[in-house]
Amino acid sequence: MPGALLPNNMDMRLAVVWIGLVALLGEIGCGSPERHVLKKPATPQPLAFYQDAHEQNPTDPEILLALGWLYLQKDRTRHAVAVLSELVAIAPDDADAHYYLGVALAKEHRKSEAIAALQRALEKAPGFAEVYWALALLYNERGDGYEKALATVEEGLQLAGQSGYGHFVLGFVLCSRGDNENAKTALLKAIELDPDLAHAHYYLALVYLRLQDDQRAMAAMEQTIAADPGYTSAYYSLGTLYARTGHDAEGARMIELFQQLSSATMDEDHYRRLLYRQAVPLAVDKQVATHFNLGLVYLRRKELAAALEQFEAALALDSTYAEASHNIGVIYSLQDQHATARPFLLRAVRHKPDYALAFENIGNNSLALGEYAEAVAAFRRALALDGSMVSALDGLGTALIQQGHVAEGRTARAEAAALRAQQ
Amino acid sequence: MWFVLVAIWVLAGCEGDGGEAARPSFVDVAAEAGVHLRTVSGTPQKEHIVECNTGGTALLDYDLDGDVDIFIVNGSRIAGYTLGREPRAELYRNDGAWRFTGVGREAGVAHVGWGMGATAADYNADGWPDLYLANYGPNALYENEGDGTFVNVAAERGVDFSGWSSSAAFGDYDLDGDLDFYLANYIDFDPAFRPVDPSYCTWRGIDVFCGPRGMPGERDQFYRNDGPSTGWTFAEASAAFGIADYEYYGFAALAGDWDEDGDLDIYIANDSTPNVLYRNDRGAFADVSLLSATAYSEDGREQGGMGLAGGDYDQDGDFDLFVTNFSHDNNSLYDNNGRGFFTDASFSSALGRASISSLGWGTGFFDYDNDGDDDLFVANGHVYPAVDHRDLGTRYVQRNHLFENRDGAFFEVGTASGSGLAVEKSSRGSAFGDLDNDGDLDIVVVNIDDTPTVLRNDGGNRHNYLMVRLLGDGGNTDAIGARVSVSVGGAVQMREVRAGTSYLSQDDLRLHFGLGAATEADYLVVRWPDGVEERLDGVAGNRLITIQRGAGLVAEGFGPVPRLRP
């Protein structure tokens, strides 16, 4: 597929700030008594809930914080800035609000405003170590503020010397500056304090690469993936390392995984621009694939209506497209429209009789509709196609119990639990 | 008085330390040399992406009089121009002694249209270099008639693609004896189209022109030369050659034998999309970008690839790759391990850190001080004039960079290398050649909406040199793709003859080698495009030698190109 290699559209700065945001949020609750502890907003409801709530109560600080947080999570940074600006106007003494606004402004590349917001957070809460990490990353990111970045992260470490993330930021800045030996020390310390910090493993691997120590680099890349199997760029780096050192097959495998993960992060406009072509229209098979992929983008964002539209467009162009039909069924199911979902799920397995996931979802659909015999048959078919489907085994247990075969159902669920533990 | 004397002594001491006094300096002689074409590229505020890329320059000896002439492309604007008032490309004839005369109109090559790149190659093997222009709009193939004039034959030869092309890289990719070319294309552009996502029309909080992200990419093309039996026509043969149908944003294409197997591979710098390395196996291309580690930055990010350079900077016997990228990101150096697998050496070579705040375009490995290793030049300039109104750590006009190679690490020495490297403009294409035949390499830089910079190298020839001109045979008269290795004191330098280099540009086809203190090369080996090798021993330096395939050294000294061609 054209463009299948695209991992994302981050530039260097965005990547840095992204590291900052994600990992900083992982720091929550690790503070020493004198430290300010960053609050993670509770957001049990979907975004739309908070949008509605905000319309009803535009000055409620908790709703504003939840909404701003969710916008940040979804990379809708302009919205985040707007909402968090409202929040700091309402709660000017809330250090966390200033911090989140600073992060949102940083993601919007409004550096001086971001720094101002973060400094305000520090004024409100001088023991706010996370602010130092964020400031250090901002000072570091354009190549002309290494010394200031280092001084800032050191200040943070005085507050939170046992913060793995703090040591990671130190290592990251040193790595940016080209001070590989000290970067290595800092990153090893970060890993000692927080062995699951994938960023630290990854940048340690890059430092080893710069030091031409391929063996240690490989091990650190493998640790990165162990710490975070979704760490896309590690697959690329590891694949190239394997290939370069003569392990061609392993390299190819890693690159394949990289491509799979990358295509999962492709963005809306990438697909839209493919569909836009006028001078040389996209071939029909590629239009189908593009609509489908665009549907996946929306599905991941939980924008179900938009996703449905794209899967329907794919199915309109290729009526035998089992995966598109299946996903339409899933979307209807997610909206509790189980009867509407059913024909799409059945159509999927008609065109792809070995489609285990579709059979499992037919089972789920049948369960929802109270058709337990059909559910049992569908789950059994799914398991016959793929015996490792724990959720299908679970579903089978439930369906059997609903049918009155309680013992058999319990056995199936126990098997599912055992299998899950094994996996 | 005492203090003054001490100060002078200290300064003198500094000059004498570390060879500083011997460093060549570059002087911008464009105005006095008469190279004064002011390029045009849309509006000053840059409202559309098409307005920010122009353009390239080609150094070619179009009249075969023995010195290098300069061709510079020109742009246009969305609204167009009234007939007769359009900006035109220009060809500057080198009259010697740093005097150039604009002869574009009388030569019939003052192209009208939105030009991007220029490549010189003798596609029809008549001995005269022709010019291929990659444009936003129909591309042009100006055939050199041998009488000082050119005729555009692009339509007749089947190479007048009318999308948005950036650059072409010629070479005998299928080893059938004639010159094919790879065409890098940019965007399937429609000024009215705006991406769905408004973030593609902003950059770091400022509103800017949209793209390239969010816009449909234009597929690259591969043209096979079908030779004299068809009247030297070309066939678009991407699929047959295994060129993928990626819709990336192509800028620069560079042909070279990256995997050391004797044929020409292609590397393409793509803007905001992965770079692509095609490994060639005698006409069958395979995309090896990912496994070879040349698609992304060291941390797996796509970058804004602009220009390309290929050279053996570490003298380990293979060609390494250098890519210029967007600002707030590093330029990338990929170190070849000899099998076509690369290690990202951007930061270990010190090139990465030095390039974060600048936006790089034209580039080339060249030995500016004739000390026997590859130094590096990078032309810089931003695409967004609005960056000057915000504290973003970068500016629209930028200083170009000269990196001196010191045992594989690069140090920016531009600020100590003459007034020409203090010039701040928004530069784009650049090309390298010995414009005054004095044994060191000069540089031509195209600046957007501005006059070019012509950097005369003063003092590069304090060290010794050897220049090599190759005369090929059959359909490849300039031996494009041939490799020359020169050994001096055990160190071997390598160069390839390349048509299509840097960013949208073309270097002097004569190969230049610095010999340092040595007055001769121990030996020189030519590997011709078909793999045949010829060796010369004890080659005296400080001259240009001409080597013809199968005939060895046939001429020496600067002067008209020997008429030994068919």
C-alpha cells in the first residue's frame, strides 16, 4: 500500500514534547512529602460527555480539567489550550492547571507561552518537579539551550532525585548535546530507578549506537520493546541493527512489525490525500484499502459515525470485503444496535469462512440478542479456527451457562482463565 | 605600545596554530562575475508551497571550451505573467578570468516556466551535454545542437511530464550502454486544495502555507532510454524496473553504487515522508530503505529530506550518504558498512547537532582545502518568511555552512572561511566545480527571490590536486556512473561521475581530488560503468587529465574537451 511506511507526522520537537507529556503523566503520585503531587484528572466518561457537561457548566473547574486532559490525550491541542486557558482564568492558583496549559502550549509549539505557563505553575507550587522536566525538554528542543536545560533538570532532581523519569530527561538532554558517556550514566540510572521506562531503554540504545556498541544497543532496543511492545521506532532501529549485523531474517521480521505498527498510527490526512487525487485517481483496490484504513483511524479515535462512513464506502466499492463488513457490524454492536449489526457480521463470514474474529463477534452478537444456541455455535466455530481466542472461550462459557449447561460453561470459563494466565 | 605588540603576537600565534592560516577563504564574486539572475518564486510572503522550493543550478561545459558554464533555473508565480515579461532561466557562458555572460536567450535555453531542477547529461551521445529541466509544469529536455544553441525536444522524446517534478538523476541503470533517468516528483498540486486538518497549514503556532503533509504526493518516474534505434526516445518504465508507486514528496535523487555491486542504485530524499533507497540489480530495483536504515532518522522518524550528497567521508571504501533536512531537526549522515547497510552517524560525526536551527537544501561532499578528504557544504534558508516574527530560534535568511572533515568528525568553519560564507540569504540549490580551472572547487548557490552566490575558493589550491575528466563510449559519453579511486600515501579517495546532485542541481562532471602535500597520486583506478577497470600509476598532480575508455590518458591540462568522441 502506498505510504505504508509512514509512522507518524511528528517532528523533532513534537516528539520531544510527546515524550514529556506521556512520561510525565506516568510520574503521578511518586512525589516525596515536600513535593507537589500532580493530580491526574478522573475521566471515566467519553469526551462527548465532558463536552456536553462543559456546555451546561462552562465554569466548572473539574469539567474543564477533565476536558483539557482528554483533548491533550487525543492530541487536539488547540482545543486543550482553549479549555485549559479558561481553567487557569477560573482557578489562577491551581498549579496543575498551569502545568497542563504549559504542556498543551508546548504541543502547539508556542514555546514562550508554554514556558510562562510552566513558570507560573512553579510559582504556585515550588516543589513541582514535573515542571522542571517539562521546562528542560522545552529548553533543549531547538538546539540552543542545552546548558539551561541541564541546569533545569538538575534543579528538578534536587526535588526528586529518585525519579526515573527525571534521570531520563537528564540523559535525553545529554544525548541531544552529544555527551554520550554522561547520557549513558543518566539513562542507566533512570532504568535502575524505573526498569519499565521504555524511553530510557530506547535512548540508551541510541547512545550505544552512537558509541558504536551494536551488541549493547541491540540488547537495549530489545529491552525497550519488552517494556513497551507498542514502541514503534524501536522495531525500526532493532530491525536495521539486526540486518546490519547479518541477522537478515530477524531484521526483516522487525521491519515487518514496524510497518504494521506504523500503519496503525497513520493519520487521517494521509488517507484523505490519497483519496483526493484527481490527476491520477487512485486505483479502485487502493481506494477500498484507503477507506478501510481511514475507518480504522476513526475507530481508534472512537469517532464511530465517521468510521462507519468509511467502512461503508469500502464495502460499496468491494461488496466482498469481509473485514469492512465485520467492522460495520462491530460499530453497530458498540452502539447497541445488535439486530442491525447481525447481517454485516454474517456477511463477513460468508465472504471469509475462516474469519475467526467475525465468528467470535457473531457469538457476542447472539449473546446480546439472547440467541444462545447460535452463540454457542459461533463461539465453537471461532475456537475451531483459532484455539487461542481466550475471549471466545469465555464467551462460550457464558453462552453455555445461559443455555443451562452450567457445569460445561464453568469448565469453559475456567479453561479461558487458565489460558489467559498462560498467555 | 607594549600591549599592542603583545596582542599582535598572540594573534599571530593563533593564526599559525593548527593550520588556520592555510585555510582557504570563499568570496562571493557573483556580481562582479556578471552572474546576477534574480530568481522569482511567487509572492514574498509565500502563500503556496510551490513558492518556496526553487531552484537548482547546473555546472556544465555546454560549449566544450574547457571551462564550466553555469545554468540557473527560474520560477514564476501562481497568477502568471503577461507574454514577454515572464521570468526566464539563464545560461552563463564562462568567458574566463571570472567573467560570465548571460547567453540563455541566444542559446535558446532561457526557459519560461516554473523551474525547479536542472541536470546536464548527454542523453543522445553526440558528445554535447544536454539539459533536462524538472518543472512545476511540463518538463523540458534541451538538446544541445553543438553550435551554441539548444532545442527543447521533451515532447518528442516522451519526457515532458507536466506534474510537479523536482529533479532528475541520469545513469545507465540497466547497463545497456545509454543513459536512463529517475525523476523525483513532489506534489500533485492544486492551489485550491486545502487539507482537512488545519494543522497542516500552521507551523509552530504560526499560519503558513499548507503542505506538503495533507496534500497528495506525486509518484516518481523512471525513464528508460531506448537508444539510437528509436531516435533516443524514452519510455516511462517505473513498473518494469520495480520502482514503487509511493506518493511521497520527492526532492532530490542521487545515483550511486551504494551496495558496491557495480551498478547504480538510487537514493531519494523525500520531504516529510520516508526517504527511499532502491538497490539495483542490473535493472531490477528493490526498495531496501528500511532494512538499510536510510528511510528515517536514527530514532525512527520521517524527516523533511531536501538535498543529498554521497561521498566516502571516512575513506573506508564505500559511499556514505548525507541528507539535508528541515529546521528543528538534524541533517542525517548515514555511514555505509560496505554492503549497503548504514549506521546513522549524524551525531557521532557532529553534523547532527550543528544543523538543528538551520533548514538545509543544497549540499555536497567536496575537498575544499585539497587536503585529501571530503569536507561538506550545506546551503541553508527557511521556507517561511514569518519565522522572523517569532522567537523560534531560526531565521528566513541563513548562513550557509562549511564543515571541515577532521578524521571523520565535522567542524563548521564557515565563520572563519571568508566573507562569502557570511552571506545570509534563503539559499536552495548548490553545485560544485572548478569555475576558474585553478585546481580548487568553487560553489554556485541559488537563492530564492534573490541573486545567486558564486563562491570563489581562494587558497584551496595551496595544497596539491588532481582533476580527472572521463570520456566514455557508446551511449554514455561522459561516463556517468564511472568511479575513480585515487591513492595517495595509502589513503584512497573515491568519486563517481554523477548527473543530478545536491538539491535540484548538477556538479561539474570533472572529478576533483585533493592530494595534500603529495605532488602525485600513487595510482588511479577508473571503474567504467560496465565494470571494466583501468589503472594508471604514478599520476602527477596539479593538472587536469583526460582519460578515455580503452585508451588511457589522452590529454592533460585545462582546455577544450578533446574531440575524441564519436
